[in-house]
Amino acid sequence: MNPPLQLPVSRCFSHDAMNTTFTFRVTDEPPQYDGILRACCCLLDELEGRFSRFIESSEISRINHLRAGETLYLGEDTHRCLLLAMRARAETGGLFDVTLGRSIARLKGGGTCSPGTEEGRLILHPDRPAITCETPGRELDLGGVGKGYALDRILELLTEWEVPGALLGAGDSTLLAYGSDAWPVRLAAAEGEPVILHLQNQALSASGTELQGRHVVHPGDDDGTTRYLSDRVWVTAASAVMADVWSTALMLMTREQVELCLADPTPMHAAYAELAGRVVRLP
């Protein structure tokens, strides 16, 4: 995803968290700008401390070390994010699955993965902020959905502070726009002219193999032969979480499955995939 074009920006700042750089571009500088900046950075640091599977004290890391029968009580953000992830798993027919942390780690490390053979069961309680390990074996990796959740939470925070509009970004993968301005974003194709999108009150997420290599795992893959729809997929959705979810899920679909999925416009607005060297819009 290339940088946006001709942005209606008055101020911009960035903050490193969750192994990426978050950017914030606001269209109108409020008098409490410095306080907003500190609040956004503190929120991102707090979420990283809860979501990172590499921080021993994080809630995700502690979940990954639960033994059979143990229950861990969670903070509100972790519980909300996991509920969204479980909902996304159902909506994508199981293609989006944050419990495949071991397989994802093996794939990123250059090895083969066999998520279809993974065992273990975690039970997330919908009516109370808790998760129980029924049998060990599953490991959580929030990955992009954690970053998308962070952008959605930042939007909530900026709205509370009455910031009229902004373009929020998580690295090269996800953008979230809100307010009265439309933000132009260029999607570069391997061949031909780029596609220009104008984001307004929606999110855009990209998934692909160019930056991270093969890192998207099909939950039913038991021999490491996952095939991807395309080298790059972009999705727009109403929230950053859902854009991240569906950009991942679409990578694992066939073109026919994508077209059937997009026949129902909820929760996606549009999808773009680079197929045969060109950017196409589906449908």
C-alpha cells in the first residue's frame, strides 16, 4: 500500500508499537493536541502490553501458557478483541483463526505448517471477561486483527476528544479514515495504472506475500500446500478489524468463493485483488 496522495493534513505524528509504526494525520488541530498525542501513545503501549505474544506478562502470552482446566480473567480490551476474532472466525467459515499461532510461527520461520492437525481447545466466555483452557495445544496470535483493533480504539479516543477527522494507519497494511474529508490512497499494480481509492469513514487493509512472505495460514491445511488467491489483496470495510479479517480470509479463497462472498455486501464494501499482474475490483 503506497502513501496517500494530496492529504488534507494539518498535523501528523507517529508511534512505534506492536512491531509496526502507527501514524495519525488529523485534519484540524484541536487546542488539546499534545494531550491527545500522549493519550494515543499510552493506549497503543497498553494494548501492546496486553496483546503481544512475545511479552511474557501479556494476557495473550498468559493464555498461551494455560494448562488444562485453568481460567484467566481478562482486561476489557483483550476480551473485546477476542470476541471480535471469534465472530470473524464464524463469519469467514473458519478461514480467519487466531488460534493458529504455532503454525503461523513455523511458516514465518521458513518451515512447513500443518494447522489441520493442531489440537487443543480454548473456551472464551461471552458473558464475562474470561477464557478457559479445556485442553492445551492452541496458541493465540492476534497479528493484524490486534493492530486493526488498536486503530478502531484510537478512533474511539479521538471521537471522545472531538477531533473532527483523521487518517489513521498501522504500518503498510491498514488505514482507517473518518470525518468529512475523503482521503486519496493509491493501490499500485505490478503492471498498468494504479487504482486510486478515496477513503471516507471506512478502513482499508492489505494482505499479501511481498513484505512478510508466506504468513497466512489456511486452518484446513495439513500438508503445507496453502494456495493464495493473489500476491496482494485489499479490502475496505466499516472497521479496521473487519478489513484486516477479510483481507486475510480472501487470501485463502478461490476467485469463485470471493465473488459469492461479495454478493452479500456485509460486512465488506469492496475487495481488490492483483490477479495476473493487474488490479481488479470484485465484483
